[in-house]
Amino acid sequence: MPEIARFYGIIIKLFFSDHPPPHFHAIYGEYNAIFNIEILEMIEGDLPNRAIKMVLEWASRHQQELLEMWNTQKFCKLPPLR
């Protein structure tokens, strides 16, 4: 699973040819969660609230790029949250 971004200890990864809906994985220490790209919502797992907010802020800035990566299966690194 390629790493597409890393910020504040959070690692964002995206599986290609994975099951619907379009989603990415966020890993923060021992926490793991899956976020729906289309509706920008955590759909599985657990993360501290502060990490959820940062992941959603980052995802809202890169939603189109995430959807494009999901649909084309062309990997690219995205800038971290700053």
C-alpha cells in the first residue's frame, strides 16, 4: 500500500484495486482508520479526535487528487498538512 502523505505522525496510504467506496487509510501510532474520499468521513477504525480533524482537513484540500488517484490508479505523493 503506497504512502501518499505523512504529517504530524499521521501516515496516509492508499490501496489500488481495493474495494469500494473510494477510501484511504490513516495510521497514527497504534490507531488505524479508513476514510471515505467522496464524503470525507471516517468509515471504520479509530483515531484520536485531533488526528481525525487533521486528516479531514488534509483530505478536503486534496479530495480531487485522491479521487483521481483512486480512479486512475496512478500513484503520486501529496503535500502534508502544514
